[in-house]
Amino acid sequence: MAHRILQAFQRSQLAASSSARARAPYGLGIQKQLSTIGEDSDTHSDFRSINKAPSDAPSARELVEKDVKENPIMLYIKGVPDAPRCGFSKLAVSVLQQYGVSFSSRNILEDSELKEGIKAFSNWPTFPQIFIKGEFVGGSDIILNMHQSGELKEKLKDLMPSK
């Protein structure tokens, strides 16, 4: 099962890099595509955050604390589970879906304040970020390793649907 997930992820990454090479020989066009805009230096303009929060909304930290406390599995990803906007977010969603567990998520691309608040809360700089039972677990690479070792199944056993 883990092998199939990893193969699908590798195929999607290979397809993405092949299409980029086809557009611009020697990767010259890739550098332009990865250029940044505005204050968020680690995000391409297509993925730039947009702050949609009303002025009376809770702080980013309060929202993250509430999310993590109220949701047994909480993912902060680029995009949404049905349409992840990066391969790492897609991998994290795919691994969790293998267990049939319900999880909640937030699209970090919609709010730059939330994105920075999550980074500060977890002290982790990259996305996706996965919390299980109130504990920060890590990103897609860690979830995949836990899946392959059987550790994730053990951690999720009381959250999986009964058969």
C-alpha cells in the first residue's frame, strides 16, 4: 500500500518536472516560474496567500489551538483534500485516506497570517503540517515513514472506522 502511494507521488513529481523541462530547456524557465512576489518569499505567486479573515476573527494562534484541540486529525495543507495544490499535500492526504479516517483541514493559501501562525505554533517551517490527537506529528515525509513502519496505523487505530 505504501509502495503504491510512493510510486504515485513519484510519478506526479516526474510528470511535473518533465513538463517544466519541455517548456524551457536547461531549466531556465523554471527559475522565472519560481520567482516570488511580495513579502512571502517561500511561495510562488500562484500560491500567494490571501487574507480573507474578518476583522473580529480570532487570532491565528487561537484558531490553530482550537483546530488542534477540537479535531483528532488536523491538516494544514496547500489547497483542499479534494484538490491539493502541491505534491507534498497530496501525499499527506493520500496516506491518511488509506486508513479511512476522518480529518479536518485548512487551506494555508487563503490566509498569510494563518500560515505564519501555524509555523509559529508548531515551530515547523514547511507544509503540510499534520496534528494527530493534539500532537504535532510533522509533514508528508514523516507521515509516509510512519505509514511504512506501521507506527501510523497504531497511532490512528482508535480513529479508524470499525469493520
